[in-house]
Amino acid sequence: MLRNTVLFGGLILLLGGGLMHGLWTDRWRPSYIAEEAAARLDDLPTSLDGWKSEPFEQKEEDLALTGALNHYSRVFTHPTTGDKILVMLLCGRPAQMVVHRPEHCYRAAGYEPAGAAVKVVVKAPAGEGEDEPDEAAEFFTGLFTREESAGPNQLRIFWSWMTPEQQTSWTAPGNPRFTFARSGALYKLYVIRNTTGSHVPALEDPAAQLIQRLLPVLREKLHPL
């Protein structure tokens, strides 16, 4: 009896582990879900309320490492200040989109976090004539510094995730692997500005201002009808 109980308990653990591994590796999800979500990135605009942009060229080998099926990578320029802000939006299967976070991949480029990442909420109007409340999007944000010959170079990075079926806005969970384990596809958004020599609160940063303008467009284009 004891032996049977032990064996049964081991079987439950094995099946449970196999189930979670299958969810995390997307073994049982049809590929078209992620492919359809990724295709929507092709419909995103090249300008936003006076902010013009130009393509940011990505190396094919770098994209392959991310596991992204498609990407939207553009450098936007503020219409009056000239601030340049990089927007990188990737889409793929959740197992790939929850790794390669800034704390890890920017270290590989020589950047070190200037402090712990913090969670902020960026709000954007729902739109004229809509009864919906303002959109509130969660982001992690942090400063990353690299020593260079001309002195320290500092970036502020905002990052967050959203699923195609998500009825809420962008979210920044502490454990994205667990949070998005059941999703068929996942979007990962980075918004990056060089802040060398300037010190402004995160929500007053020009990158946050761009996010405010970007949120309604992403809501319209990335959610299926």
C-alpha cells in the first residue's frame, strides 16, 4: 500500500511537471495564434501626433535569438525637442518573449542597472466619444549605465507585455513566465531613451510621453476584432 502511494505521488509530480513544461514551451498550442498576432505589427504607423520615425535596423541573428516571429522597431523623434526614442515591439510565443529582459541582455552589452527596476503606470485617454475609462498600462522602468571613453552613457528603458486576448492594457508582472503560461502569443514592448546628462522623473520622461500616444494605437491594432 505504501509503495503504491509513493508511486502514485511520483506519477502526479511527473504529470504535473510535464504539463507545466508543455505550457511553458508551447508544445500544445497551434502556431497560427502567434503567427496571426505577429502579423498585426505590420499595420502599426510610422508617425504619431507629430512624432516622426525611421526604421531601426535589427540584425537577423539578434532577432533569431529573441524568438520573435515579427518586430516593429523604429526611432521616433520628438516634434519640438528633437529627443530620439527607440520603440521595439516583438511578438512571438510566450516562452521566448518572457526571457531576454533588460536586466540580462543589456548587461551583455556592457550596461549595468543604476538601481532596481520600479513599476510605473502610464495613463492614456481612451479616446474622444468613448465611455471607457483612461487606459492604464503597467511598465517596469530602470536606468542602465555603461562606462565609455567619453564618460558614462545612460539609458532609461521601459518594458512591458500584453497578450492578444488580454482585455486589460499592458502589464508588468513579477513572474511573466507564470502569468502568461496559458497564452498562445505574447507581445513584448521596449521604449528606450538615452538620458545621459538629463535627470527627470520616469513619468515625465519624453519616452513616457511617447508611450501615452502609442497606447491607443496599440490597443486598436493589436487586439483582434
